[in-house]
Amino acid sequence: MVLLHQRLSSRKRPGINHQCPPPKIPKPTTTTTTATTSVSDESRRPQNDEAEGTDIDKMVSLLAEAGCTLFHPSGPPCIPSNPHNFRRHLHRLFSSSSNASLRSAFLSGFSLYIQSSQNLHRVLLPSNRDGLGPATCESLVRHLLLVPPIQIDLQNELLEKLPEYFDINPEDSGRLSSLDEDVARLIVNHFRWLDFLVDSYAFTNKLLQVLSICPLHLKKEIIVSLPEIIGDQNNKTVVDSLEKMLQEDSAIIVPVLDSLSNLNLDNQLQEQVVTIALSCIRTIDAEHLPYLLRFLFLSATPTNVRRIISQIREQLKFVGVSSSCTVKHIKLKGKSTLGNTNASILDALRSSLRFKNILCQEILKETKCIERVQDHKVIDIWLLMLIYMNGESLQKSVEKIFKKKIVEGCIHEVMIDQCIGGNMELVQDYFSSFLSLSEYLLACKEQKARDFGIHMYSILFEEFVDTFSRQEILGALVTHVGSGISFEVTSALDTMIMLVSKYAHELVPLSSHINGVLDYLEGFSVENLHKVYEFFSHLAISARSRENFFGSSISNELFMIVRKQVNSPDLKYKKMGLIGTLKIVSCLVDANISTCPTPSMQANSEEALELLKASLDSCKQFPLPLILFYDELITMLDCRSVQPAIVDWIGKHVGEFESMFLSDLEGGQLSVKDLYCGLEGELMMNLDGDISPICLNILPLVSSSLQSSSNLQILPANFLLLSTIERLANHGSLGGIDALLGCPLHLPSSKYFSGDCLQSLTGKQKHIVCLSLYYATNWIRELLNSFCTQVIGRIACTTQATREEIIVKLFKRLRNLLFLESLLNNSLKLYPLSLPELHLHVEHSGFQPNLVGHVEKKNEYKKTYESLSSSKKRKDKKTSKASKDSGIDGKLRQPTIFDVLKKAGATTSQGTPNEDSSALSPKCRTCESADQHTYDTNKKISLEVSAIFKVLEAQRSKFRPLLVDCFSILTFST
């Protein structure tokens, strides 16, 4: 209930004449006889004075007969000890029709008597009883108002006296005056709690007439007292009058609400009052909003609650920061008046919702029914948060609504920014609720909900700078990390990385609350292990950069852990150590970090080189750790701007690539043709023809390394690192190593690829054939990954002719890949073999490569091909079939992309499986013949080209991944 019981006080009215006469209330035609009349004839003045004195004497005499002494030297009039007998005597006296003249004389005399402000003040003050003791009885006026025959006349007389005291404002005195000193308030106070009203309608109308011209302070006093003055009568008149006055002056909203809330209204008037209150939401001053909201919520019933909630949602605007400038201004200014007002509004809403469940249910229902995105407002978030905070019974419902609205895109991050950003003092009491909601959202399966939870954690950490709040936030994140649920752990680590990227120095003193995560590194997936090390690496480097080296324990602990892991003989721990080391190195040598002084950057670079050398030495003899080391270096180079010293060191290391994996050619041919474990070798897939100066030495390396780990196992990763360094050194161009794209592969002779011939080989020879095909397949995959970068983007130093040539070669290499995987699939059917791993499944935070398996690859082919060939003219099916049968009679031919698509069930319009580069310019077809291999055999060879290589799929995870970007080259076919 809206209450306003402040009583306005006044200075005592000075006994001087006013320069301006006070406003007068027009007297109705039925006014009582007065003791004075205005006459202009000076000759009649003595007679009038004598008549006035006679009326006053008569009034005094009548009071004396009733037992009241009007003139009391020590103060107010003296009332008899039995006031009931006093009032009964006057009632009997004035009720008699034969005593009408006495009644008129009494009223006239009383009116003349109170012309003096001193006399009026005396009769309004509490009276003595028989002149004994303190003034504890009610005043003479109060007793007279309880005499029915004269009540209405006295009420009118007193109301007409009020305007004489309008110019006295207790607020101007600089002090609070007591009730006894304020004549106007004394008069109003005498109308309160009367035992009865003789003519309530006439009195109410007269009172409302006076009220309409009262000054603001007195108007508020009277409005608040209306329920006590008029009781339950004439409510309709009162409500209509208050509505009219409220339209004229909104400053009286609080006393009006207070008065209306204390009136006993019927349903119709109650709805009218609610309508009046709703109409004030937009126009009311912000400081008065809490009173209005309390009134509306307390007036809510099942019939009007929907209207109340709907209007509040539409019209109430508060707790919103429109721009970052406003946020900064509020932060600089501190706790503002606006913040206090908003806090009062929230407190009013919260207290109302706590005790009225019908409001909570309607808010939840109303929020659920909002469909349009633009109809969702900041007030919706606050209403839900207030319900969420009030009790556990509705928390689940609020959480579900929040998640639903976030997933549907109805609640945006900017809305939560307006709630929390720049409003730290306001949100302080609701911090735990916002944190609890953040915990719920971060644990949701839906990605949008988790992203929103991440944002909430971030803004809470940004806004609440006190140690306790930030410890609570970090503690909640650590709890998420320890949940063991993959997506929840990932989102929590993403949040921590976001925080450390912005507030690294602020997190260092709090590191003791999160160090425990390092004790559970074994439980993280490889993806999340990257995130953990990235977070702690940032934190450790930040701790080391502080002048007082505060927080160095976290740095020392992290370095100690990764060194132990790197030197561990266990592959699991070595892998963890390599990931941690490379994350530390990436933070140490990030060239974008400009806050560190030059000596510090140099020291960081030297330390990073030491870590790299130690890591490389620890895994030189182990192919899988070395592959991981190379892949992590590639990720670091792709994601960060690394200091030149580190790039130079990596460049020197990969400079050994040529001596390890390549052989020179003379006229495009091998200078010496040897047997390798009894197998003949052959140059295959030569795209450059006779001008190719080198070849990839696969067969010799495989045959020489069967008894030990092969260098070929690190070939793809080593080459990808080489191409990354080349791009960095040449502004994205791979012109320095373009010979690798077209160079031939030294593989076992093609005659071994037929089923019968392969079966005739020894087990060791079959092993060599299968491994050669496997390494060749992964070599082609990395060629596609590396050189597709030259055509999907614009490289400034690459000419159009060079791009077209690369496109042609990429198409051929894509076809080579299909062919090699077909051969490998068929070979593994005949000779099952566990292939060596060439790739560890590592996903990098900040660098998520788009990886695809063969099924996805097939679908990509199909989708792209169908979109490219939809405009081509369909050819005759019989011609297509005949061409297909005749093209492979007695020959072994590489399948085209179209062949594979048809095997996969794709509907093609390409009649003849012609060269897949036929759509390119004639200039680009010159090297086509170099890729055509025709092999003489004694009989027809049957080679299955399946859309899904079923045998390979079982070991697909060991292959090097193809980036989705590789398939963008298909868009170049027209």
C-alpha cells in the first residue's frame, strides 16, 4: 500500500494584515447568517459594532450555560468535565424550532469571534477540563462539530477560513513546525475521524472546492486525509475530482495514490482508479514511480492483472544505458540520483512480486507469449530476474524462459549490457542471481545459450571489480571446468580465455583460486587442453611482466609442469607437454604484444627458442610427437604474428626438407633405376613432364625404413610447415616451392596394382606397396591443402596465368587423390594392414580447421558438380555407356571425378568422362597428356572405384585431413 504520512508543518500565523487578500470560496446561496455586513454609511457603523458585540456576548453566554468558559486567562477555553453533557445540552438547545434565533446568534457570534487569528487558534487547540490539569481534552471546535444542528455551518465557516492561511508554507520556514502552530493544518485535522457527517454530500463538495485552490503543501495534506474525513461516502465524487486534479498537477500523484488506496471502492471505481494510475506511468516523475508501481501491483486482481502487466511492460522505461559514453559518465560520477531511483523501482517491483504470486504467474505467461523480437525489452529481463530472485519455486520456469528466448534470438547481449553495464551499485543486490543464471546458461546444450552465458560472465567480471565478486565468478567457472561435460567445460574455458585476454593483470592476484585446474590436466580432451594451456600461458606471462613479479608462482608452476611432461617417455604426457610448450611460446613471441619493453621482448624470444629446441630434441626420435610439434607450430604461425627470430629458426629447420625427401631428375627421368626389396619403381603423376627437376622419393624411403620409424611419417606435416613458412616469407605466395605441386612421385610400378600381381608378392613387398600408396595419398592431401590458398584468395604477386596453371594442377591432384585412395582401398582388401598414424586429432582454440572425411568429400563433390552441370546440355545415355566400356578395355586408367560421382549414385549430365579440366582454357590443357598413364597388361584389370572406400574408412582417422577450402577449386569449373 502506498503510504504518505508526512505531516507538513507551518510557522505560526503572524498577527499582521496581508497586503493581498486571500482567495475566497464563493459561498452557496444557503449560507448561514453572518454577524457582519458591508455598509458604506458611516452613520450606521456604531450600530453594527454594537450588534456584533451583542452576538459575541450571546455566544459566550450560551457556552457558559452549557458549562464552557470561553475566555480563559491561562490558554484555550475550558470544557466541562463531562463533554457529552455539554454537546447534548447544545444539541437540545439548537434543535428546538423555537430557538432558531439563538442558533443564528450563536453562529454569528462564533463567526465574529474567530475573525481574530488569535481567537481562532485558541478554539482549535486542545482544551482544559474545568481549568484543571493539562490541556488533554479535544478542542472547543471539535466538540461543536459534533453538535448536529450547527455542524454544517461550522464546517463551511472553517473551510472559508482556510484561504487566509494559504500563504504560510511550513517548508519555507527552514524548520518543521508542530501541528499546534499551523492553523490551516489544525482546521483540516478537526475534520478527521468525526463521529458522523450531517450532510456528507454538501461537505464533500465544499471541501473539494477548497482543495482545488489550495497550495501544494496543503493540498497534499488534505488529499492524504480524505479517507479519514469523508469516510466511505461520495467515493465517486472524490475519485473524479482527484483524477481531474491529477491531470492538472502530476506532483500530487503520491498523496492521491495514498488516498485512493485507503478508500473502500467498489469494483467499478477500483477499475477506474487502476486506469488513472496506468495513465500516469509515462508522465510521472521517476522518483514517484516506486509508489505508483506498488499501488498498481497491490490493486491487481485476476481480472485486471494482465492489463496492468502489459501496460507496465509497454510504458515503463528504466535501468537502461544507451551508450558507452553514458556508462563511462555514470562510472566517473559514482552513485547517481538515477541509480537511486532505479534501485527504488526495483525494490518496489521485488517486494510486490514476492507477496503476490498472481503477478509472477502473469509475468511468466506474458513473457512466453511475446513472439516478435522487437517487442522484447529490458524490463522483461528485470521482471524475470526479480521472480528468479524471490524464490526457488519459479526459478526453473524462469530459466527455461530465458533459454528459450535466447535460443530464439529474442533476448540479445545488448539487453543484458543495459541491465548490468554501468549499473554496478544497482545490480549489487542481484549479483548472486545473475551469477546463478550465468551458471545455468553455460551448462545448457544449446550453443546460443552457452554463448550468452559466456557474455554474462564477462560483463559481470568487468562490472564487479571487488575481490569477493570476482572470486565468486572464478569459482563458478572452475566448477564448470570440473563438471566433466565436454561442451560445458569447453564453454567455461572459452570464458576464462576471454577474461584473461582482457583482464590478465587483474587475474594474477586471484590465480590461487584457479591453480587447481592444473592438477587435473589428464582429464581434459585435446581440444580443451589447448584452452587450459592458453589461459594459464597468458596468466603466467602477465605475472612475469609485473614489476614486483607478483604471482610468479603460477608462472613457475606452469613451466615446471610442461617441462616434466615434454621429457616424459609416455606419449600421453609428452603430447600434453608439447601442447603446453607451444602455447607458452606463442604467448612469449606474439609480436602484437606491444606493452612489453624491448629488453623483455628479447628475453622472451630467447626463452621461447630454448623451449622450442628442448621440445624438438625430446621428440626427434618419435614420429607422432614430432608430427604434433609441427602441427602446433603451424597453428601458432597461422594464428599469431610471431617475432622474426622464431620464424628464422623454424625456417632453418624445415630447410632440410629437400635432402630428406626429394631426388633429382634428368630430363624428367631417374638417372638410375634400382630394385627396392625386389620391387621395380616408377615415376607417376608427373604434371610437369620432362621439365620436372625433382621427384618425391617415396618408394626408396619406405623400403629402407621398414625395420624402424620412417621419415615419411612426418613428411606431410613437415611439408605443411614448409609451405606455411614460405607464405610468411613471400607475402602469401608459394612460388618458391611450386615445383612440388607438379613433381612426380617415385612409387612401385603400376603393374603391382592389379589383384593377381599383388597377390604374387611377398608379405614385405605387399607392405611396401600399401605404405607407398598411403604416403602418396597423404602427400597429395597436403599439396591440396597448401596450394589451394593460392587460388581461393588474391595473392598480389601471383599472375592470372600462374593461377590458371595452379588450378589445372589442383584439379589433376584431386583426381590423383581419388585414384590413389581407390588403389589403396583395393590393396588393403587383399593385404590388411594397420597404417601408421600421420595425424593426431587436435583441434585448436582460435584455429578450427574445416576437416572432412570421405563421406563429406563425396557429398561436396556431388553438390558442387550438380550445381555446375545443371546448365549443361544432357547427352545421349547409350553413347555415355559405350564410351565408358571402350575406354578401359585392357587398360588401367585413373578415374575422373565424374566416374566417382556416378559410382556414388549422383545423376550427371556429362556424357563422356572426359578430362576434368576440359572446361579450362586451351592454354591450360598443355600438360594434360603428362597425367595420362596407359599400362600394358596381359588381361583386363578390374578396379573398383567406390564412393565410400569401406576398408579405408576404418583407418580414416590416421590420414591427414583435407580442408574444406580445397573443394572451393571446383567452383572454377564452368
